[in-house]
Amino acid sequence: MQDDFSTHAPKGKKKVLAVTVGLRLGPDFKVRGQEEFHKALDIDDVIYITRSWSLSLDKTTAVDTLHFGNSLTSMTEATADRAASVIAHIRAVRFVYVPNHARPADLIRRELTPLRSNLVSRLRSTKAYRESSVDELFTELTAMGERMFGEVSRAVSRGLPGVGIEPDLPADFADLVFNLGVRAATTGDVARAPEFEGSGAQSLLLLHVLNLADRTHRGNGFGWIQASVWAVEEPESFLHAGLRARFSQDLRDYAADPKRQIFVTTHQDEFVRISDVAWLAKKGPETVLHRMTARDALTESTRGSIVSYAHPLFSFATEPIVIVEGRIDELYLRAAIQEAGLKPRWRLVPPGAVLGEDHTGDAIHPYLKYNKPVIASRPDVAPVIVLRDWEAKDKQKYDDVLGVHPFSECLVPPAGIANPALGDSFRGIERFLPTDFITAVIPEKTLGRESGEPDAPYSIKRKTLEDEKAKLAARAKNGAPVGPYMQELAIWIDTQISEILQRVPSSAFL
């Protein structure tokens, strides 16, 4: 600490290192014996704790100070009679740090050490132990080990087919002094210690051993542990693509445990995709964290060359993608899909996701033409579909480019499914909006009639429609229903893609 303070902190100022955490109290996190403490200090939902360290006046020792409160603005120092209660909250959380450069096999051994005493405690409660039947004793120990590690072994096998794990237990009293370890039991192979497995296999083993250790600590009340926090650095290290996908999914499943929170730092998109929210760290005079959706984080990190580059046309590589005219088209169609209760097997992709935010639908054709090899390399079950506006006359031009893929094509919706009260002058997707949706933004007196007859479809000047598109889209964004005609458009697209997929050979889906 003295080195860190003298090397990295400003000269001539008192240096304090502090960490603040908030622990949410409730059914999933109850610190035993602290009910009176909570009641006396009006702590109901969350307790905030700040722990700080500073050098003593003689600069030889560290001064450890605790503050706590029910909000960040009402923190008080923990006096001697309160410090034990505050420390009890800290100790109720098991913090597990998995650094990037540590050997997973060493961490596995660290996590398994406390389990040994647990296994012995269980053994002492058995009939075989009480009756001192040596043969039955070791049989029971083996059975106990299989029960403890059975779930872990099955989880590992999902990521490493043909591989399971088993405890390395003594077979007789000559081997009674043992180090509990995990051996990868590969079918037809000799069981071996984790350090003889590849780094990726070790990482997957560690993940499931961590979960086992968590459950064991909680179940036995080690240190009154009620919950756990994992801090995992770059879990993608040494994992091949298939194992990354398995690892990330298992990690998501473990994060769903209400008594566990997992922090992951990563440069790999598999670990961002499984999250609802991501934090993008940007370096400057100070590191700044930006909270965003997983999708936006992936877009930003790709542009910043943080994650591995993936060609935009390989987005959703196992599903059809539908490239629409623009962000507004995507907004309306997403709303229509939800209103219609559709569950499409395809993905909407606005031009910005492929071409960049500064491009529009007009740039789609030259982009596709330049990237024909990429289109051709997509799986048969994942064609590229381009959705043009109802009035488009260039379907063939797009079909010619998309023809490099056997099932990719351009779709132009028929005008017959658009709102009949809106005439041909309503160019673009807005013709599928309800009439009252339009007139809520554009006054009816501003609209004309196609033929001059009172009951003829409405007409609109092109500039007026262009000027009001953003306001119309804002209504949909704020929750106004996009109506039956937009739903019909979504259903039509879904039907067209279903028909395309019907032409794909069954073997392509296997």
C-alpha cells in the first residue's frame, strides 16, 4: 500500500483508498442476527458500506475505517459497538476474484480445499462411519463424492462432450491423507488432474466448481455466507468459439441465481450478447463507464475495434435477416410484430446496422454488390432479405445481386395491403399507418384528395410527408398503436420468409 500511495497518488495530499458497496436486503439476502441493528438504524431495503484505508501518521501502518447508512447521503462512521454488525454484512458475501492470468487449475484447487472438510463432515454422519466398517466407509465416501460432483460433471459434459469430472478420493487408509482434486474423466482415457487439461477445459471446470463451492458454503453456513459476488476477468481467454458460447450461456444461468452477482470484463461479444445491459469502458484522463444496451455496446465496441471484427452481413448468422429502408421502418415493424403477437424466425436489420449511421436505404444496393461473396457464404437457412418500399420498381436489380445466395431475395409489399384511405402520394412505409395516426400529427386540412372527390383517398405533398416523418415515428416510439395495416405488412413479410424457408432442404437445418 505504501508503494501504491507514493507512486500513483498526488504528492503532499492525504491519500485515502475507499470502496463503497450497496447490499440489498430481502428474502435472498438476510444477515443473521442483525434484525435489531437494522431496526435501530432504520435500515430496511439497502445498507451502504464504505470501507477506507489510509496511512497512519507515521506512514507505517494502514488505518481501516468503516462508514455505513441506509443511503449514500446519510453515511456515519461505524463506532466500536456497530463495527461488528457492519463487518457481518461484508462477511455474508463471498467474493470470488478470477484473474485473467491465473492458471484455472490452481483456482480449482483453492476452491476445493474447503469442500474437503465438508465431505469429511458428511462422512462422519453416516452409518458406515459410526459402525467403523472400513469397506462400507470408503464405499460411502465414493458415493458421497459422486453426489457432490454429479451435477458439476453433467454441466462440464455439455461443453466438453465425453468429458466429466470426479473427485480424487482415497481408496484405502494408506491413501487417507489426500488432496481433494478433480479429475477429468474422459471416456476410454485415464483420469488425470485438471492441470493436465487444456486451458479452455480448465476454465470450464473452474466455472462449475465455483458454483458447487457457492452452494456448499451457503448450505453449511461457512462464515454465515448468504450470497456471492464473482469478479471474472476476460473469461474468453483460451476458449475456442464453441466453448465460448457454452461458457457464456452457463455463466448467464449462474448469474440468474438471486443470491449471486457476476461482474465480467471482456473483449468478446459472446459475453455481451447474453446480457441485457453492458457498461462500455472508455479511457481518458479518467476511465469513464457508459451504460447501454447490449446491442448498442456491441455496435460501439466493434467500431472501436474492442471486440473481434465480424462482418455486418454475418449478423445473426443462423437466421434470415431483413434489411429495411431505415431506422423508422424498423421502429414501425417492431411495433407491428409485437401488436400482432408474431414470433418471427427472422431478424430486422436497419441500414445503420450494416452501413453505418450516416447511410440510408439508397446505399444498400452498392453495398450488397460490393459484398456479394459475404452474402454467398451465409448458410442456406439464413438468407439476406431486402425489404423495399411498396412503390419500388427496382426489385430485379436487388434480386440480381442477391442471386449469389440460393434463397436470398428482394421483397416489395403489395399496395393492396396498405391503408386504402391513404393514396399513392404517401410514399414509403407511412402508407401502412392508420388514418387517425397520420391526422394526429398532420392536420386533415393540410391533406388533399387523390381525385378531388370528398371520399377519395388522402393525398399529401412529398415535402410535407418528409418533414413530418420524425414526428410520426415519435408517436410510435411513445407507444401509439401502429394499427392493422402495419400488422398486415409484418404478417405478409413473415409469410414470405416462411415460404422461402420451405424451399430450403431439410438437411440444411440439421
